[in-house]
Amino acid sequence: MSEEDDKKRSFVDQIIAKKGHLIHKLKAKDSTGRWAYYFVLVEAPREQAFLTSLKTEESIDLEDYGKVIASNYGEEPSEEVRKMLKEKYGFDV
């Protein structure tokens, strides 16, 4: 990520861009039963609880563990979400 890219991003977006290692990508059914793909920023202190909940709970609220930075319906990331993640945070998915 270049300094030029940083200048184009908000302060919050710059912070998220530097935390790519904390982004969890997952495919799950939403509360209506539709398949969706989520990108969730889970800070390190919440990560173990998040991973445990994914394995043991039938349903969780992703916002209880982190911030959903992108999502779309379907079983894989849409082109629109891929493009937004690349432009906004510099992530290639």
C-alpha cells in the first residue's frame, strides 16, 4: 500500500487496511436463511471467542465479535465486493 493510497482513504479505512490479518472471510446463512459471504474484522482479543462460537453455536451475531466491513448474498464474494475491498483497503480476494 503506497502513501498515495493512504491519502485517498479515511483514517478508519487506513486502520482497517493495516489489519488485513484480522479479517475473517466466511460463508454463512443470514437470519433469513439466505447464503451470504462476510468479511469481518475481529480484533485479536475477541478472535478466540469468535472462532469458538463459530464452531459451537448454531447462530451468532457477527457484530458481537467484530465489524462486518463487507458482505454480499451468495456463496462467494461478488465482483462489486472484491472491487470495493481492493479500492478501499487494498485487499485482494
